[in-house]
Amino acid sequence: MTPPRPGPPLWLLAEITYRCPLHCVFCYNPVDYAARPDELSTADWLRVLREGRALGAVQCGFSGGEPLLREDLEELVAEAHRLGYYTNLLTSGVGLTPERAAALKAAGLDHVQLSFQDSTRESNDFLSHTRTFDLKRRVAETIRANGWPMVMNVVLHRLNIAHVDRIIEMAHELGAEYVELANTQYYSWAFVNRAQLLPTREQLRRAEAVTDAWRAKLGDSMRLFFVAPDYHEGRAKKCVNGWGSMFLTVTPEGLALPCHTARMLPGLAFPNVREMSLASAWYESEGFNRYRGTAWMKEPCASCEHQAEDLGGCRCQAWLIAQDAEAADPVCRKSPHHERVLAAVAQAEAGVVEQPLVFRGPAESRRLAG
Ligand code: SF4
Ligand code: SF4
């Protein structure tokens, strides 16, 4: 039976550069990013924006790396705004001076998401290996002064999860309206540092209880999203809301991907927007079609009653943990590889971690790419 034609993407995620002044230990950029210095030109990105809108995308996120390192960001935002996208900037804050904020506002930017690494200068600056905590607090004021909704994102892990109370308090002081407390997803640099970053069950339970208490206290004045981790749950998640169903990511050098880490999967060809239109990439390319729907599944997913709920989980996680991109996501307790996830959680519970943290940076990237 021919599978039904997929609908259009809702989100276009423009990863406009992998360059970044920060060195986060959980960075989601590819570990070998330093070997990929090539970036699409302004003209290429303007075409990608037009093609994405014609395809049906209504939200456009500018991310990186640090997207503010591209000097054409204002021009790209202006075009995205003119095309009718709802535009988002996902930033560390570095480079968001009052002057650039005013220019981005004038270009029509709708939304800024500011990331913090923790609630204290010492920890924020340690985890990003930069002195950026004070700058981020000033940027939060700039965001509010420009009338953008104040949206904060903090990636949670073993080294900061005990500070959730103070993190939420800080967000409240800064006037945040939305706070995403996103437990680390273990891909890319976070996978390299997994033994140091994976929290214990008790740490997670406490962090969730603290978040619930703040929700009860603040009501609707600040919305708190606690994004649960999958390693501890025994259940897979519908990754990117379904492969090739909602998100279309374009990498700095122009690869069109169903999610920002999918390039790691072996034997899967993803098109470059320099050579193929976004519409052809979305509807016709092997990369987008391979894991759409459920027909690709093998056991235990193939006969599982949950297959429509989670679509077998994350392909990148299956590859990273089981070295089999078609396997059930190993976080699922029905997966034949689930004991590898249990072993990682057991190691976190034991607290035995002897290797040093690896901070994202070009020298480490070249070393790990080997
Ligand atoms: S996670 Fe950190 S290092 Fe990676 S792109 Fe974001 S701010 Fe830069
Ligand atoms: S076996 Fe596959 S489809 Fe079933 S719950 Fe696990 S990951 Fe989901």
C-alpha cells in the first residue's frame, strides 16, 4: 500500500551557523562541527526562507551555534517577517546589544529565547566555559525593553539540577513569562559527557516537585515547562513529533534534515538545499522518507500497541546506543538493548564518574572526529 503523502512542515529551523563563543558541555551541535566550516550565503538563506514558506511552514526559528554571529541576521529576519512567518531567535545572548536588538525589532522579530546554563555566575560560567552570566542578565533586560515575551531556556543535568529552585526564582526576578527546564537529551556533546551529566532518579523527583510548587505559587504569571528525561522513564518519546512530519531543519552548510542530529545516521543521504528544493527534500528525498510512519519498523515495534503513540522513539538514540538505526529506541523497556540505558542510569545512581568533562570547542571537536 502506498503511504499517504505527508502534510507540510510547520517549523523551519534555520541553523545558520555552528560558530559559537560558548563551550557548553551538553551542546547539541555535531561533535565534528569544526570540520564543517562551510556556511550558506545570504542569498541561499533568503531562497530557503522563501521555499520553506511556499511549502507551508509558518514558524521560523533562527538558531546555531550563536545566530547573532551572522551579520546578515537582520536581513534574514526581515525577509522571514515579510513572508509571514512567526519568527524566533534562539540565542545565548552573546551579541544581542541594545543596537542589534533594536534592528531586529525593526526587522519584525517576534520572539527571543534566551538560554542560561545555571542560576549563579560561578556555575553558569563554568558550564559554558565563558564569562557570560552578567551579560545574559543584561540581555534579559534588553529583551523586555523591546517588548518581546521573556522566554528562558535552561538545560538541566546532574551539575545544575539541584539548583532548580534558584533557577526558577532567578527567572521570576528577570520577569520571564515562559521558562523551559529541558532535561538534557543525550546526543552530540551531551552523549560524550553522559556519565557526568545524567542525574539520579531522586534528583529528578526533587526537581519536578520544586517545579510543581512554583507552578502552584505563580499560577499563570509564569509558565513552567519541565521537559522530562527519557532515560529514566522506560518509555520512548515521539521524537520531533514524528520523523518528517512537523520539523524541517537546515544546517549551516545546507543539509535539509528531519531533526538537527539526524546527519549522524549511517547510510542515509540527506539533500543539500544548494542542489535540491526544500519541497523535493521534504516530499521525495530518501532521508525524509526512510523513517516516516511505521512501515520501516522491525520487532518489537512492528507489532507493538504503542507504535502510533511514539513511532518507535528516536532514531539517533537507537543508533548511538544500539548501533542500529532501525531498532526500538533503547530507552523503551521493551527494547532488547534497554539494559544499556539501565546501566547508564545505574552508574548515575552510583555516582562513580572518573573522566573529565569535555567542553565543546574546535580542538576537542577535531580530536573527537579523529
Ligand atoms: S549549546 Fe552552548 S555551545 Fe552549543 S550552540 Fe548553544 S550556546 Fe553554543
Ligand atoms: S517497542 Fe517500539 S513502538 Fe513499542 S513502546 Fe517501545 S519504542 Fe514504542
